[in-house]
Amino acid sequence: MSFLLAESERAVDLQGVRPHNFLELGAAALLVGDMESKPKGQPWKYFGTADIPYLDQMLQPSIVTTITNSASVCSHLRAITASKHNKSGPRQIWEDSPVSTFRPRARPLFQYRHYSEQQPLRLNPAEVCEVITAVSSETYSPSANSLTISSRFTNNNRKPSIDVAVSVLIKLVIDMYVLDPGTAAPLTLSMLEEMLSSPKATCRVRAFDLILNLGVHAHLLEPLMTDNTSTIEEEYPEESILESEVQLATLGKQKIDSSGKLGNLSAIDNFETWILNILYETLLLLVQTEEKEESVWAAALSCLLYFVCDRGKILRKRLDGLDIRVIKVLIEISRQNSWAELVHSKLVCMLTNMFYQVPDAMAESKTPVFLIDQVDLIGGTDFIFYEYSLANLREERRNLYLVLFDCVLHQINEACNASGVSEYSDDEIQPLATLLTLADAPEAFYISVKLGVEGIGKLLRRSISAVLSRFSNNERLIALLENITERFDEITSSFTHLDKDFTHLMLVTKSYKFLESIEGASLRSDFMKSKLSWATLHSLLHSERIVYRQNGYTWLGDLLISDINEGSDVNLLSNLRDLQHKIAYAGVHDSSVASDVPLSIWLMCGLLKSKNNLIRWGFLFVLERLLMRCKFLLEENEEQKSKHSNASQEHMDRQLEKANAVLDIMSSALSLVAQINETDRLNILKVSFLYNLFIPQSNLR
């Protein structure tokens, strides 16, 4: 209503009424005007009488909504009119009427215009360059030639505001996208690549902050048309034909809004896809430039998870287009910097999913397709085995085992094709995969990979073959099982055993264990060969590449075990004690001092002197494998002796003595870690893991 009834029966414009008269007044104010000055002799004099006790309550001023909310007012008035028409007499009490039918329309918390409704920024090239410079620089100092320009992006203290510059840059990028997405993509990517090439880590981090902000602002690209009429206004069928027409118009508007909402969602999805493609290019650039800064990778991971996750779950389709090497590096960074176990587990889950291509909904076969090319991209199965050997969670081990299982199946089917034999189908593979899982094959092969135990595949084959005899095609299934277990043992031994290129060098190091034996070599060729062999082992242990270090760990572990596993049972126990004393001696003395400590122990303790935390971690890795293999040697020796003699107190004492010898080796080695004041999180966690792994042995002491 655009006017009010006044005492003079003339129209009074709303602008002419004093504001305080209508401050916080409700719908009744539209009828009675200023409630402090009611004219006498008018129909309004009966309001609030004893005959109509509820009317005052229904027409009370609202403290929620002002009179400018006309839609809510009209709804309230329609409710009053409908209730009045339902009564036979004008003076009857409206007992069935609701106390209040006034429902205020919800107001948005913020008022803004979506980007599609905004005009593009009008900045000259110099101002655009200044914005990019402000965002790309940690310390921004405009030149003398740009003082007039920079005033638009500085605060009162003449200090440039990076936050303002980032906001302006986001607006510029979205303006470019709205104008032409094809042209905006390379320009935006070029700008981000320039930020990632900055020597300052804060600038490289800001590149991913910018991408993340673009993803957030994508939801402000188009307005979402939501239907609020069902919760804010009610329509009454008892009203006039005009009201029915309004309802039909509202229904039509709802259908239009629904289609518009779908269109807006599609526009937002397209923008997010556009940003996601740019993000994947920048992540690949980090891999190619060998980015080492943890904060940069943390920002990159946060940005990635924002786009590929929905309600805490990773969307597999969103990973399409992402290079698998990005996830590989993220896993390495996660392990190096001791990120949360949950984060590392999710990264391993993402890695395993990227080895498979999920068929479309219209495809006949719903079985995921294994992508062997993805294995080649990460450098073969070595990285998978490395993560498999270090996995702490059963879920991680199961996922990585399945990838290795499919690698083996791929090799078998390739051999079948080469020989002209038909490939194994999914119906034949599925029963074997299920039986191996029930036999706990993921955990069995994990022990084989971690400790270098051989023959796990043969043990699994013996336990499963009897079950396969019940199948109609049991001969073909048994042949497939034999192929799988044999190839599993082969690829496992390729990781747990030293590469064949270093086998002859390891034999030389076993022959020349001490520095004195090298210097006393009778032939010059033997002298040079022995020095080359030990220098090669040292280079492998201190290499930056995981594969090389893994060969070094295997080589060094074999040398240490060979020193222990010589002689009879008496020598085994004495060798354990001797090893413990030599480790303690090598930790506090220099290798140049003449002693009976072999070079293998000097090299092992020398790992702790490295400034690289990954090299120092190698000491703990070799120690863990050494302790586990010593434990297996002792148990195997006890089993052999128990077959020939009955249990006695002497036998129990010898078993306790051997267990104490293993714990003494661990105690001496870890005391060296304490002496160097190790501060690296990963190494400290590894020390804690070793204590938790072997602490049950202390109950025997």
C-alpha cells in the first residue's frame, strides 16, 4: 500500500510520515496508521473490546519485520480476511483462528551481486601488472613511476595490501573467464607458473591459495534460484479467484526457477572443471621442478582435496586428468615430514584408485580396467613395494597388495597372448582373488616384503589348492594359482634381494670385511676391487633415490646377518653379544682407529652422522630388519633343538638369554640415536615404533 488513511480522509504519502511513527510496527500499522492518534466515531473504536478479546493480539505490532516487507504483510492480511469470512457474525469471537499468521520473509545475511551480474573491472595494463606483482611478491615496493597507480591498492599507511590485490586478481580472472574461458586458461596458467617459479616459498604457497579462492568464488558466479515460498508464505484456497491465479503464476515461476537452478549449477560445475584443469597443470609443474618445500606441498594438497572431496569422501571421477606422479610425490612428502596417518592413508587410497579406469554407466562390463601404464609412470613396482613394506595400516597393505596382484595378472595374460593361449577371464580370476584374501595373502606377502622371507607363495598355494579341487575347471584354476604365486615370489624377491648388478660386489665385501684385510690384499686388482665394492655400497646408502638406498639397505643387512649366522648354536649367541659391543664401540670411536669392528658396522653407524634425515632414517630401517631376522634365526634354531630334546629349565634359560641379546642390540643402537640428539619427527616416530615392536620381549627379562 502506498498511502495511509488519515483523519482528514486524504492520502498521505509514506515519505511524509515521520519515521518514528512506524518504527518496528507490524502489519496492523498499514490499517490504523499512527496508533497513538485514532479518530473518534470511526469503526476502529471497537478494537480491543471485551467482545473481541483476541483481535488486539492478532493485530499487535510486530517486532520482527518493518512495514517495507510488503510480501509478508499481504500474507498476514489474507489470513485475517479468510478467518473473518468464515464467521457468521461480525461480532463473534474467532476462537479457531491461529494466534499469529504473520511469517516474516527470510532476509539474506549478506547483500552482493554475483559475478555474472557485475561489470568487468576497468584497469589499464600497468594497473593489472601492479596487481599481479603485489600478489606475486612477499615484500612489495612500487617503483617511482607507479606511485600514482599504486595508491589505488594501498592502505592509509602507504603499504600495499596483498589481500586487496588478491581480491582484485580474483575478480580479473573471473572477468576473463566470463569473457572467454579458452583465452583465460593459458593466461591464468602462465601467471600461476610465474608465481611457482619464485624463489620464495610464501609466493609459491600463495599460488595455491589463489586457486582455492577461485574455487570458493565459483559459487558466486551465478545466483542459485531457490524456492522459498513453501516455507515463508502460505496460500489459502478459500480466497478469491484472483488468489488462485496468483498460485498458478507462482507454480509456473517455480518451474522456471528449477530449470534456471540446474543451468546455474551447470555453469558453476563448468567453472570448477576449468579451475581443476589449471590446478592439475600446476601440480605437475611442482613434480617437474622437484619442489621440496613442505609448506608448498601442504597448500597444494589442501587445494586438491577441496576440489576432489565431497562430504569427506574422494570423488573418483574428479581424479581424471591428474598425473599419478603428483600423488606419488605427495606420498613421499607425507612420509618424509610425518604427516598424519589418516592423510597418508588417503593418499595411498587415491594412488591405488588411479591405477584403474572405472567404466561408464552405459558400459556392458562394470569391472574396472587396470592401467599398466600408470605403473610405468611411477617407475615400476619398486615404489609400490617400498610403500608396502612401510605400511602401518591393514587397509593400506590390502590396497597395495591388490595393485601388485593385478600387475602379476597382467604379466600372466601377456604371456598367454604371446603363446597363443586364451587369457584368464574375470570369472576365473575372482575365485582365486577371494581365496587368497581369505588366506590373508596381503599380510603374508607384507611379511615377505618387509623381512625378505622367501617361499610365502608356495605356502599359500598349498593351503588353497585343496579348495580349488571342488571347482569344475579346477585344472585351469590350479595352473593359474601356481603362476600367480610363482610370479609373486619373483617380484617380491626382486625387491627384497640385492640387484644382480651388485651381487659380485657383495661377494667381494664378504671376503674383505675389515680395513686391514683390504690394505693387506696381495694383488693390486683385489685391492682396487675391494675398495670399489665398499665405495659402491657407501654410495648406495647415501643416495637420494629410494631404489638405490633400498639396494644399499639389503646389501648391508646381508653383511650383518652373515657375521651373526656363522658357526653352531654357541657361536650364534656369542655373535649376537659381539655385535652389540661392536655397535656400541663404533658409535663413539672413529673408523681410522685400528679395531676388530668390520666395515659393515662402521657404515651402519656412519648413517647417523649424515645431515640428511632420510639417510639417518636408513640406520633405523636397517636396524629393524636386523632385529627381526635375528629373532627369526633364534626361533628357527630353538625349533630344531626342541625336536631332539625335551623342554627343561636349561632350555628356557637359553631362550631367555637369546631374547635378551636381541634387546641389548636394540638398546645399544638406539642409544646412539639419543646421543646425536635426533630431532626429526619421522626418525623419532621410528624409534618409538621399534620400542613398541620389541617391548614385549622385555617381559622375559
